[in-house]
Amino acid sequence: PYTTLFRSEKIRAAEARAPAVLQPPPEQSAWLQTTEWVRYLQGHNLEAAARLINLPRSSEPEPDLVSILDSFDRLVEQARDSVLQGKINAFDQQHINSFLRSGSRTSKASDRPLAYKLKEGTYRKYKKTWKQMLCLVFRMVHLERQPALHCLLTSAQSAALDAVACAARVIVQRQELEPSEELGEDERQSQQRTLDSTCLRFCISLLDHRLMGDIYDSVVIGFLAVLGIDTAREGFQEATTYTPHLSGLIKISQMLVLQRAVTAAEEGETEYPAQMIETMQDRFMAYGSRSPINWAQKLRVYGKKIRDSTTSLGYIVWSDDGQKLDYKGLELSMSGLKQFVRQQVEFAQDRLQQLLLIHIEETREDVVPSLRLQDLKDDPSLN
């Protein structure tokens, strides 16, 4: 207890010396007023806060955290397999996709089952959002790294965090102690199953947080604020670019809930996955549940309204003389464009010369038809 108190005092002292980058701006957009990001991060170094959610890099080894993230990847794959194998029936898929409490009948209900057949690239993006959140919780809460942002973990969340950290440490220690020896397959799989089980319970515990006081008591909502930091602008992301992160958080949360229900049925905690799904849906996945996911749903709906009513800025900007254009920072001149086209035509002609097997005594002009670029014009009347 003394060591923990001493470390906490050191963190607070260091935080007090850190530059207070974020100060309340004189005016805030409706989006920032709704998210309350400024209130939560006021007085903290935004760049330092943003580093808490960076994925691990090889230059700064974090083996325990890497093990947890690897376990998370396996969990999502297990959830996808569970749906594909029919362990979650159509009724349960529809229920988890409706965000309604059991027995509710409103116009919000969706008759469509959960969309889980996403592209691999989409899954990678969605998983990244969750993995960034796990990075923040592990570093800020378990390792007590700065900045010490406000959060109040429930007793279940604290116990689950300790369990998953301990399971990851067991695997890493065995790898460090016996680098030249292969673990027995049974032992390796047993340790992996333990880590996966504790990781799944930890993820579910983060979602299961009833918010009766400050919404930022939830570390999930605190993470959403850190995720909104735009370090390049020393500010925050706009709603138009932020809502995909919310979609990723919600989608993967649905998959984790389904997998938790499947494992509960397999381990005898409940007779059918549907029973566990209904329980978790009512507690923290439904509209009006006062949970982190309910907050993410509200932000996503509001963000989409802003996005749909906002005129997107163009990316192409022409110079006053019409001889240069800029596209997302890439500058291109008309003379450069002409040179590029000329080079491509010459390249095509050289390839044609090879393909048409022009004899060494023949000239290309006699065999390959000439091409007048000025004749390549679009005539809308012919469409």
C-alpha cells in the first residue's frame, strides 16, 4: 500500500510540472460541448495523453501488453467463428443488433441480423480502436503511466484487470525463462486459454459500467476522449472524421458479447447463449442503459447528423493562374502533368514496338499508328 501511495504521489507531482497544453477555448463547437472532451482533458498535455493509446512498437518492448493484444485478436476470431458455425442463431443476432431491452417494441428495432461478414481491412480498423483502449487501460491504470486521467474502475473491472495482467505475465515469464525450449503443446494451450478467458471477461467488465455520476468515471469514455485528440492540430477531431471509431467500438463490443455468451453456455454458466445475451444486452448494450456503449451510440447518432449536414471541404485547389493544383498537400503543375503524359505515351509506344515484333529494319512510325493527344476529347453528346 505504501509503495502504491508513493508512486501515486510521484505521478501527481510530475503531472503538476507537465505543461498544461489544453486550456478552455473561448468558444467551443456544439460537437465539443456535447462530448465534454475539453472538460475532461483540461490542464493535461494532449500529446502525452495521446501516447497512452499508441499500439506497442518493437523499439519499446511491452511483452505483457503484446500478449494481451494477441489474445484480443484471437477472441474476435473466435467470435466470428461462433457466428459462422451457428452457435448464435438468427434471433440472437437480430437482438444484439437492435440495441433494445428484452420485450421492447419500438420503431428503433432492426429486423436485420448482425453484420459480421466485414472485409478484413474493416475488421483491422475496428479492432484497432479496441486495442488502443486496452493499451490506455493497461498503461494508465495497471502501469500508472502519466498523465493520470480521471477514471473510477469498478471492483469487477479492477479484479479483471489484475487477472488478465497476471495471465499475460505467466506467458511472458515462461518465454523469458525458457527461450530455447519449446513449451509442451498442452501447457501452451492451457496458458493461452486462461489468458483468452481472462481477457474476454476483462473486456466485458469495461462495458458493464452503470454511469450514475460523472460519465468520465468510465475508463471507456475517457478513452473516447483521448481517441478524439488531433495532435497535429493540437486540438480534437471533428465529428465527420470521428464517428467511424465509434462504429468500430460498438461492432467489436457486439462480437465480444456474443462470444462471452457462447463460452458461458459451453462452460455451464447458462443453458443457452440467448439467456446470457439478453442479460448483457439489458445491462449495458441497450438504449437507455446508462453505459459506455449507450454513450457511444448517442455520440454516433449526433456525429452522423453533423456529418450529413456539413458540406465537405474540397481537396483540389487551383492556383490563381490555373497552372498548378494542390491535392491533399501534393502539388502538381500543368507542365509536369504534360511531361508525365508524354512519358507514359513513349513508354506505351516502346511496349507496342516489342509486342508487334517490329523488325530492326522497320521504323515504328511505319507500323504503329500515330496518336494525336489533342484528339482525345470527351464528347458528352455521344454518351
